[in-house]
Amino acid sequence: MISRIVQFLIFLGSMVVLAQKPMANQDRLEKRIFELAEFGLQENGETERVAFSDADVAAQQWVINKLKNLGLKVHIDFAGNVIGIRDGIKASLKPISFGSHIDRVPNGGNYDGCVGSMASLEVLEVLNENNMTTKHPLEIIIFSNEEGGVMGSRAIAGHLGQSALGVKNSTGYSMGEGIIRLGGDTTRIKEVARGKDDISAFLELHIEQGGTLEKENIDIGIVEGIVGLKWWQVEFTGFSNHAGTTPMNSRQDALLAAAKFIVAVNEITNSFEGAQVGTVGKISAAPGAPNVIPGKVVTSLEIRDLSSDIIEKVYQAIKLKGEEIAKASNVQIEFRPLDTTADPAIMTSSIQDAIKRSAKKLGLSTKRMPSGAGHDAQDMALIAPTGMIFVPSKGGISHSPKEFTSAKDMANGANVLLHTILALDEKLE
């Protein structure tokens, strides 16, 4: 009986401590998510807010107005990123930066990127409500065109090449044209780049985009690293011939070889220990007639892992098997590396620990995990100590109108983001 009383008193004590902590307003956060979702909403219920679209430009201005109402100094940098600064007590200190993106894939959901962006606004509002001033200046960044090539964060990291500016997305605008639409200046992109001593730390809150946290009933994911990825175009060249008159044992069927290759990619990737993934997501066959043996087939190959060495080992094993399949099928095979690559980004261990401590103080369960998707934090990790916080995605669904994260989970993430920022503010100089 006495032990139960003691446990109850400890519970009450923890509730009092939590009540004294600055906390996110769950209803306000969800309301902002729904308000943001209105930008690009179509009559059929779908939402189109691809980067550079009219809806993206309007949503960007809406965010700018919100930040100005919170008393921040706001500007658009030369890469089209929205930057808001909240002064700290010590102006000499480098800022603690945080944020995400608000652009979406075509017919995407309301939560990818948006949760981290709106939670960042909520953090700033909570600090204002509690009359709290940090030692460090705080910098919110709403990154431009994350979905179409992490454009804004690559510019900040100094890795947005001139050739990328000509790449177009589904709006028909190129990155260069889009930057101008967002208020940037393509002639001054290089001035956006930050050095390794320009930011004290960077944090990004994001939905998991997978189902691990929900399945394991975990509140918060602590990202250990963001996987690297490499793409190849794999070409099979055989000989097109009449499907009715060419014997089966005399064919140079490029599609048959490609089919065997696709199965091999799955088998070889699974043969390695670890969480690496290998995918063939695109295939085209020529001439593409039902009565002609395919003479040329082009497929994609993507490999992702937290280790560049593992990516290379998996690739070499797949390449060797592909060459064996091609030889046995009497066709030629060629692997062409594509420019769409990203190196693995390991999150800073001390920031991972700070996220864990903040979550524990809030009574939230945690799990350290990799991110299989790319994020702006991947580029920011090149120039600053970086951490990333995940919240659950319902059903593991993302890049879909059915994407969903509960208001409670969003608020949990916002609170962990807030208290990690405050912890880093005390610790860092």
C-alpha cells in the first residue's frame, strides 16, 4: 500500500514538472497544418503544391506573414529559402537553426515537410508566450524545393551546381526560373553558402514516412543517419526479331535478360546483412510490340544504405551477376552512373543524445533509427552539427493524400524539438 502511495506521489510530481515546462499547443499546431493544406487544394479534393507553383508561392508568403507576426526578422535568400531570425541574448553566438519544407510532391499529403515547418513556427510562438529569450539567436529555415532536389539546402551547403538550375519540375519551371519566382536571385546563388562555423546546430522534425514507429508503438524516432543513394541506368542490348519465326534457343531477348536481372537485384541485396535496399523502379523495352522480340531494354537501379562502402559492395555484386546474365543470354549490358546521388549523412551523436534526454523528460518513448528517405538535414549535416526527429506516420504512408500524423504525435515532436533547442542553447557556445 505504501509503495503505491509513493508511486502515485512520484506520478503527481512528474505531472507538476511537465506542467511547468513550456509546451506546444496541440490544437493550434494542427490548425496551422490544415490552414497550410488549403494552398493548392483542388475541387476534386487533391492538393497540388509542387515547388514554384502559384500555390507554393502563396504558401511561402503566408509563412512569411506568420513569422513577421511572431516578431522575427524575415527575408528570402538568393536560393528562395525563407529565413526568419529571432534575436538571442548574445548576438555574437552563431544561431541554432531548425526547419523543414512546405513544397509537396504532385498530389501529396498534408504532413511531409509541413509538420516540421509548422512545428518550428509553434516552437517560436511558445517561446514568445512564455517570454523566453535564448542565448543563441534562433533561425527558422523553410527550405525551397525539397521534393525536386533539396534545392534550398544544397545551396546553403554550397553544393547547388549551375547545371541543376536548368532542371524542370512538373510545373514546367526550371530551378533557375523557380528561384526567381520565389524571390531569389540566380546570379547570387553562391552567396547563400554557409561555412562550417556559421551555424551552432541544425534540427529538423519530420514524419517518419515509414511504419516502424507506429508498429512498435514508439513516440519519437531519433535519426542516426540519412542513407546515401546512388542511381544507375542499366541498358541491355540484344537483337529485335520476329517473335513467330525466331526459335526460342536462337533469341537475343533483352527483356528476358532484364527480367532475370531484376530478380537478381532483389536476391543479391537481401544476401547482405544490414538494412540496405536495392530497387529497379523503371523499365522500358523497345520496340515495344507484342510480336517482336525486344532488342533493347533500359532499367533503373537504385541502392541505398547508411554506408557508402556497403552501397559499393552491393553494386559490384549486382554488376557481376548482371554481366553473367547478359553473357548467358547472348546480349550486351552496360551500367551508366547517373548524377542523382547523395552521400550518407550521419547525425551528430551529441545531438542524438540531447533529443533522447528531452524526450525522456517529456515521458516519451524513443528509438534510434536510420532514415531511408532524403531530407534537407542531409545537406545541412555537411556544414553543421545536425539532428533529426521523427514522429509516426499512420500506416507508414507518405507521398500520398492518405498520409496522416495525429495531432498528439505532432505535438510530441514539437515539444521534443522545443526542449532540444533549449538544451542545446544552454550547452553550446
